[in-house]
Amino acid sequence: MDKRADQLHVYFLPMMAPGHMIPLVDMARQFSWHGVKVTIITTPLNATKFSKTIQKDRELGSDISIRTTEFPCKEAGLPEGCENLASTTSSEMTMKFIKALYLFKQPVEQFMEEDHPDCLIAGTFFAWAVDVAAKLGIPRLAFNGTGLLPMCAYHCLMEHKPHLKVESETEEFVIPGLPDTIKMSRSKLSQHWTDEKETPMTAIVKDFMRAETTSYGAIVNSFYELEPNYVQHFRKVVGESVARWSCFALQ
């Protein structure tokens, strides 16, 4: 009998951006060090950034592997080799890149149907991951590469829209509802915030937030002692559906 037949198997799907990929791959490695079978899903080009490290872990006995699927550059209208958000050079390219992430659903779902993992930990940008996990009857945990403060600020901006109540791009407003007084101006926000009408990016952001609030839980690249007030605030703002959450910080 395979001694690992009852081994917990966790899928990791990191967003292809340095600030998301580095901590999530680091987390995946720590899971494997504690006896969890780990599979990381990414593209061939992104895999080269950490494949040697993963191979060393395997040689030391970790049950960790990488599965790759091609990034849909052509389908998304991106130049060949643009497989990481850091490779985009304009807001138009960034938008195409984010839309391309939706094309990952089919290959990832196929991988999961083949492997039958017990859990999926996916970057927030993969909004469809919550639906795939639900279809397979497993929990999906949403990973966000930022801390809790910006996540809480994001939710408050979406709910209260204080940036639409000022008269100029430089007039400051307070982000309401946060534990601390934080001031911003519209000039510091990206375009999808400042347009009064919904933009394509607005719809995508709403989809991200829908997936976040309907996931089994959230994993944040932070720790309690760093921002304790925002731990409680995050739970209140996002809701009880993600009360079961964890914090993770790089070593």
C-alpha cells in the first residue's frame, strides 16, 4: 500500500507577479516541509524562476512538483513571452494580462480533475478559482500578496466611494470606516477608481471581491502583531464567510 495514499494534497496557483508569486511559492514549500503533497500551477516561463529551488526540495524529500500550462499570450493580444505582470509596459497591456487570467480556468480545472487535490490556494486575481473548487467539492483559499490595511481600504473605497465626492483630483478625502485616519486624493488612484461610470476593470475588480468573500478563507502576506486592528476590521468588512483565515509572512 502506498504510505502516502492518505496524504493531504494542496494545489497552489500563484498570480504571475513577483509580489504574489514569491510569497506563495515560499508558502507552498513550507507546506511540503510539513508533509503535505504540493502541486504548483504556473506557466513554463514563470516556472524557471523557482524550478531549481523546487528540485532541491524534492531531492531533500519534499513531495512538491510543478505543473505548467501555456500562457495565452496570442489569445490575449500580448507579445510572446509576456507571462508575468512585471513584463507589461502600459495600462492597456496590464488589462489584457488580467483578462488572460480568465483563460486559465479550463487547463487548471482539467489538472484538478486529474489529480483530485484536497484544497486549492489561489491568488485573488483568479476569481474563477472559487467556482472550480466548489464544483470539485473542495475549499478554495484566496491569497493576497498585500497586507490587511490595503485590503480593508479597498473594500471601504468600493462601498463608500469617497473619491467621487471631492471636486478636484488633488482634494484630499478620508477613507471612511478604517481604524486609522488615512487620507488620499483621486490623483493617487488608478483610473478604474476615478471614472464615475463602470469600466471593464471595475467589473473585474468586483469579480475579484466576489470571489474573495465567497472563498472558504483568506491567506494574507502579513502577521497579527503587525496590524492587529485590521485583523478585526477585515473580518467585519468582508463578513463571517471568511472568518477562518490565516496570516503568512516571508521568512
